[in-house]
Amino acid sequence: MTATGPAEDQFANYAAMHAYMAELVAGLRADPGTGLLGDVIRRHDDEITDEELIGFGNLLLIAGHETTSNMIALGTLTLLRHPDQLAAVRDDEDVATPAIEELLRSLSIVTYLDRRATTGLEIAGHRIAEGSWLSLSVLAANHDPALVGPDAGLDVRRKPVPHLAFGFGAQCLGQQLARIELKAALPALLRRFPALRLAVPFEQLEFRTVSPIHGVASLPVTW
């Protein structure tokens, strides 16, 4: 998921991941076990090819795990820095749903979307030619005063707004699963560890700066 570095290294990493998933799929063909990919094999077997299963596995690993795990860590950090809002998420079940939407909007961990102009158009005085590729800032859109008003800061009680955390048009297929996971994980974590706090000063934390998915490199905590 590193967005920098030599192209050959990125291709080598992708090849290694593909090989890992191919080996996993081969094993599941012989013994499906109880996991999700094995369940797909049990239900569809000859209907689905190995390459399709490998692609499915890679998609789950990146889109279904990389995003949600970073969102849980970054959401925890954000709430730790807003103790009053943390308490509301921990103690009030009615706050959990708007809180998840607000964290998704505020953090916007998938920082940009790539789209291609299917026709010529003009945006804010800039002419975009048909066929041009655009990189759109999700973070800027989700903090636009036209969307949230003059105060775009975190407010877990904010009435949910139509944010772009899951894209626009072609949206994330797993967005409802992500919401379920976040709504389960964050309040449970805060209730299980009511004294949860950072184990290092905020200034010492390292953030992922060369990945299309925003997050922390690690989140040292204590309780």
C-alpha cells in the first residue's frame, strides 16, 4: 500500500501477495475449512476460477481489512483527543451511529478518488478536457463548509451529512459491513478499557504519509 518507491518494488510486492493468495486458494480447494473463501468454494466450486478467488482474497485483504483496521485505530486516537465526545460514544448507544458517520467524514482515511472525465466540463473556472484523469480530494470535500457549515471539527452528535468517505457514484461495496464493524468495535473498546489513553505524547506518533489510506503506523496505548 506504499504509494512511493521504485515501480519494480511495487510489482514485486504485488507478485508476492498474488503468490501467497494463490497458495492459500490451492489449499482451500483441497480443504475449504470454515473461512469465507472456503465457504465460497463450497457453495460455488466449479463456477469460480482460481484467479477469481485470488482476486476476491486480495480485495478482502486490502479493501476489507486495510481500510477498517486503520479506521478503528485512527478513530480511537481521534476520540482519545476529544474526551467529552469519547465519553458520549462509550456511554450513549444513541450516539454510536452518528458518531461513526462523523468519524468517517472527519477522518476520510481514503484520501483521494481517481475519476476520468467522460465529457468536457468546467470546475471552479478550470477547464477539464474529455478523457482527462482527475485526482479528487475526499478530505477537502468532507470538510467543505457547504456540506457541514463553518465548523468542520469533530462533532459525534452531528446529524449525518452525505459525506464521500465511501466514494461517489461507484461507491465502496463493503460500506455497510464497515459501518457494522466500526459501530461494534469502537464503543466496545472504550467500554472494555475505560481508562484507555495514549502511552506516548501525540507528537511522537508516526502517521502513514505515503499510502492512499491514511492512518497511524502504530498506536501505543495504556490503561
